[in-house]
Amino acid sequence: GQKSGGRGRVSGYGSEDFNMPLIYAFVARGTTVLAEHTGHSGNFATVAAETLPKILEKLNSQKKFTLMADGHTFNYLADEGYVYLVVADEAYGRQIPFACLERIKDEFKSQYGGGGAGPPARP
């Protein structure tokens, strides 16, 4: 796997913003992770990166997909060539993580214009 040191961060998505502990989140284009955030130790980033190629196949036919693993949900949202992921405790179900995904998507698009992974525009 190729690891790039130049990843951005999905910022502002700690538990103070949501009534849930956001364990891990990323934004990817294809199999390349563009930005990520984690508030926990663990191998979520590795698991997410390893399963992403299989998930991309599923997201060709559906915009949303949830994978259950070890008491956590890996909640994926596909939009305009990007894949957004939130990992949450399965006790939170699917509705709350997908609300988080929508907010991450909107934030990412407003920062990066949705047209590529360039740096954010500075006013």
C-alpha cells in the first residue's frame, strides 16, 4: 500500500460536535485517502484502507453502505467520485453516523470545492 505523508485532516468532528464518539473518519477519492481524522487508537485506518477497494464495488450500485465489524459500524457514503467514511460504535445505529457523513461531505465540499484535492482557498 502507498502511504502518503501529505494527507489532510477531517477537522472539527470530535464528540463535542455530535452526540456520539466519532472513532474514525476519512474522505477518499477512489482508493486514495485524502483526509482523515481519528480520536482513538486502533487499527481503524488500516482496516478502512484495506476494505476500501471492495467497498468501492458495492458503492457502484448503492450510495450508502454499512459494514459491521467488532462492535463498530463502518458507514460509507459515495458522492461525486468521493467516498466518505465514519466509524462509530454500533450502539449508535446508522442514522447518526450518516448524519455525520452528510455534514463531513458538506464541509469538505465547501472547503475544497468538490473538484479535487487541492489546498483550501484562502479569502
